Amino acid sequence: MGGGERLLDACTFKVDKIIVKEGIAADEILQQAELNDADAIIMGIRGFGMFKEALIGGTARRVVRRSAIPVKVIRLPE
């Protein structure tokens, strides 16, 4: 079982649907949020690299800067 499947199994909230898209991640996330009239975007980050404690990932940073709706970024367990 992959990491994503383990996290999905551990969710205590209802998952309406899972969308898999190809493209630039930040653009796709923002587009789906708009298409689905989302109230907020929740993102998980892993924090790879030597500056992982100080910086969030590039995709999360782009989404936070460009989103018109609230974005919550959560550090996932390693």
C-alpha cells in the first residue's frame, strides 16, 4: 500500500472524490478549486531538503501566493 493510500485510509473526514491531473501542480490545484467552487485549499507538504524547517515546498508556496481563497498547509509525517 502506497503512502497516499495509507493517508487516505487514516482520514476521518468524508472524501467526495479524488482527482488525478497532469500539468503544473499549482495551476491544476488552483483550477480545480475554482471549478469546484472550493471554500479553502488544504495541502500536505513533506519538507524535503536542508531548509525543510524554514521553507514550504515550491508548489505549496505558489498556491498560497496565487489563491483567492484560504490555503492551509500541513506538514505530513515523515
